[in-house]
Amino acid sequence: MDRTTGAIMDERRDGPPAVRRVAQLANFMGPGSGGLRVVVEQLGAAHVRAGGERLVLIPGPATTVTESEGEVRRTVDSPRLPGPGRDYRVLLRRREVVAALEDFGPDLIEVHDQLTLTWVAAWARERGIPSVLYCHERLDLVAADLAGGAAAWFAVAGRLWAGRLAPRFDAIVCASSFAAQAFGHRRPPGLHLIPFGVDLEIFHPRRRTLPPGGSPERPGGGPLRLVFAGRLAPEKHPGTALDVLAHLRDDGVEAHLTIAGAGPLGPALQRRVAKERLPVTFRNHVADRLVLAALLADADVALAPGPRETFGLSVLEAMACATPVVVSARGGSQELLAPGAGRAAMTARALADAVREVTADPATHAAARRAARRRAEEFSWDSAARRAARMRLAAVEAAAALAVADATPESVTRGRGGRSRADAGERPRELRHRVRVGARSSSQGRGR
């Protein structure tokens, strides 16, 4: 049994994870970040609790390093994005990224960006370090939105790019079938569907502080309370939430919308609210999770009209608070629905009708609340973390198999796809050291 095989078997027994030292690299994490930040923090924290160690490497306004038990957090001085993305920074200084990785010495690298950080996969493979790509967005739809072009054309380009990315990494993670569609009907063998989770204690019906609202269908209960929680950016379609509110009011439904979020569309949304005199409260970005949970729990319906969500953490958080959801019929959010827990629709008019259906009478609404909570209870961060641990193990095995294949005489001569190893600057002696996880992940650990 070689040391890599021993490490793999170690994962299948109780004790610390075989893949102990995980580096998490992410872009587009600003002060108002939502889902991406939650995923990185929750999965990383679970890995540390299991006995592992992690490096969190993200862009920031200055280079900083902080260390705690099992964790190193580094920000790299990085430029802001121009235009609508100006709240975000991007890791562009490769030398500093490499220095941080070399200093930490990871057993596995997780990349949470499909554009500017994909070069890390090649750097890792040359050093025998498995790498994983988390797909938090559909790049084809992002490009179509930015260019204002036909989504079908960009879908072809997106599949081509996804097809180039897949073999570079040892594993690909998508949180929904909708996200995995970027890779076409023939999914790469290393693709893992790992639904994310929700903190079922923080996001809980007991956070509710107000009685149910009312509408003409439920007279005497006050206005119907709607909530939109998310970044005020084009991909989230917050303007559609205002359209839904306007349709309800045109239908004679007394309703009020709370918007919890910040972003480039904020000023335009506020101008529209003032012009049309819509009953809307803006709460900006809510960083306190307990405060956010109370906002979601106090709502009668949560709106998530974004058509290209690859999962929908805010949807799951609302459902965990026993708040029914009305979501776009396109995207990953609809995959979270269960019978009675909410509705999916395409247009603002149809979304407004769905709100009325969910709140048609007290019994229907109460049943929807119960169904929403039951469905959310199927998604815990513990479950997501266990799947992530199995995925990391699969990435180690894939990297080991690739190293063995690369070390055969034929592949040493020509390499994968007929490319000469000499052309790639690799020597046979180097190939024997392509996978180092076993040495790092053996039972003695590294003892930092």
C-alpha cells in the first residue's frame, strides 16, 4: 500500500480528514457578499471542526494575515472591479497568490471562481496538488446579460469554456442541476452535485416577531408582507420584485415589500419607489444573520425572481424560517421547492398570481409555512460538509490516477492528448512526485 492509498483509507475511518490542509480561493467577496461568502465560510469551518486546517485567500484593500486554531486568513491587496461590480475586488497578483499557497502547503485547493483564478489548477497539477472548481454562476447567462445578446449563442460559448475547464481540475462542484447544465448533457466524470445548506438554528420559525399579515383574501390582518433578500444587482432582478408589488396593488391587495440588500441598482430602485409611491422599506445589506432571519420569518412570502440563480441560499433561508417562497421558474431556486412550500413562475404577473395563491386563506398559508420548513430541514450544512469531504477524497483519487497514467512510459514520451512531456517542460523524475497528498495526509500530519 502506497502512502496515497493509506491516506485514502484513513478518510473512511473515524478521525481527522485525510485531506487535512485545504486552501480556499475566492474572488468577488465584498462587504455585502451573500451566498458565496456563506458557502466558503460554512464548508471551511466544518472542515476545521473535523480536525482539518484551511487557508482562506481572498482579495482585499490591503494585504493582511490573521491566524487562529486550524485557520489562516489572508487578503491580498487587489484592485476594484470597474462599473457595476465596483463593490468587488479580484485576485490578480499571481506572485502573491503563489507565495500564500506555498507558505501554507495545501493538500487540496478549492477555487471559487471560473475566470481569473482558473490558472491555479495548472499550477497545482504541476506540483501534485489536487484542485477543485466550485461553479457559483452560469457564465453563459452572465455573458448574455452583460452583452444583451441571445442566451442560446452564449450557451454554446459557455459549454466550450466549461469543457476546457473540466479536465484542468480534479473535481467540479455544482449545487444544482441547473448549474451543471453549463457542462452540457454529457457531464464530465469529475462533476459532483452538492446542494448547499442552511443554518437551521439561526433560520428558524421562532425568529418570527409579528403575526401573519393580511390581504383582501384575509381581511383584518394588515398588509401582506413581502421580502426580497439579495444583492441589488441585475442578475438578482430586484426590479421584478417591485413589479410584483405593483401588480398586487393593482389587484387591490394591500401589500408591503421589504428589500434587504445593497448594490449598484439601489439608487434606481429607490427613485422608482419614490416616483410610483410604492410601499417599500429598504434595509440595505443585513450582515447580522439573526436580524436577517427575523426579517425573513416576519414575511408572509419571500420573493426570489432571479432567473439564473445556481442554487438560492436566500430562498432556503426563508424556507427554514417557515416563510413560503415565490421564485423564478428558471434557475436553480425552483429545485429547492417541494409541494406546497411555494411557487415558481416566469413573469412578474405570474409571480404576483403565485403570491395570491400561497396566501389565499389562512389554512393554505399555514400549510405552506409548514411545508417550507420541512423542505428546508432536508438541507443542513453538516450534510453538505460530509458530501464535500467525500468529493475531496474523490479529487485525491482522480489526481492519483492521473499521476499513475502520466508516469507510464508512453505518457512520459507523449503525454495526454499526444503532447510531449519534454515540450511541457516535465522530466520523468518529476512525474513520480506529481501527487503528494499521501505524504501530507498520512496519520502523523504536519503539526503546524
